[in-house]
Amino acid sequence: MLRRLALGSAVAFLFVAAILFAALNRQRFEVDFAFLRFEVSSGLALVIVFCAGLLAGAWWRSNWIARLLAERGRLRNALRLAEARRPAGASTGEGGPSDAE
């Protein structure tokens, strides 16, 4: 509950800050993007670029987490196979070269 409230208030704060930033930076300039040419305010352009960077970072991080989870699954399967191959009488605490001393 508290986590959702904190997340909601942080998102609302960022939204208000972005609106305020875009309203205070009214300088306009022309953007030439491939076949399009349009005019945009500097505040809005910076907010758009910031949001695009945030989304790109989130995508990169989720891709990294997905690779980690896939590796974890492969390691679990390898452990399961290794445990299945181990003979029934061989356990970690019973007899062995280190117990002979």
C-alpha cells in the first residue's frame, strides 16, 4: 500500500515538474526529422527526449533481467540433472577422502 502511494506521488510529481518545465521554457525552434519538419518548444522537446531516454533505459534493464532469469533457469536445470546423476549412496556428509584423516 505504501509502495503504491510512493510510486503514485513520484509519478504525479514528475508529471507536474514536466508540465512546469515545458511551460517555463517557451523558446521555439524548428526540428527537421527525416521527411518531417515541425516547430516545437524547447521545454517540450527536452521532456520528450527525457521520456524517450527513460523508456530506452527501462527496455534495456528489462532485457538484462530477462537474460538473467533465463540463465537462472538453465542453472536450475543443470543442477537438477546433476542431482539426478549422483549415485543414491553418495551424499555430501558421508565418508570421503577428507574423513580418513
